[in-house]
Amino acid sequence: MEKPFRLRPYRTEDEDASIELWRRTWQQAYPSIDFTARVAWWRERWRNELVPKAAIVVAEGADELIGFVTIDGSGYLDQLVVRPDHWGSKVAEALVNEAKRL
């Protein structure tokens, strides 16, 4: 059974959860790369490139972040991240559809 979730705009208080979600997800997808060592780089990119220049929509389920998508001003989908235990669910589809809508 699909767990309920909702989409909403990113808020600044989502930063830590977004960065940890990115790290965990990419670490699972690419286990040979040390993404923990890249967190400072990612946080800088997140703050300086994505947040000020992109629309960010998060997927939230049971009061926790389970995914996000970033779309820059030209409509380019830069990041699509879904927590591994939600891979294969409707979360990615909903985030992509929202990116298309934006």
C-alpha cells in the first residue's frame, strides 16, 4: 500500500533534511563514492546555486522529507531525489509532474 505524501514548496528549515536526503540517496545509488566527504561542497552548492536560482518542491510524508526536485529558471530539472525506501512509489512521478507544471 502506497504511503501518503504531499508536495509543498521548499522552506529554509528544510535545508538539513534535504542535504541528508541527498547524501543518503546518492550513497545508496553510488556506494563506491564517499558522499559524506562531499556534504560541505553540496551545502555550498545548495545555498549558493540552487536555493536562490531554482524552484524547489519537496515531498513530505509522515512529517519527514522523502524527496525533492529542483528546477532552474530555464526549466531545467537539476535534481530529482527520492528516499531509497520510496523508490518505485509515486513520489518521483509526482515530483516530475510538478516540475513539468512549473
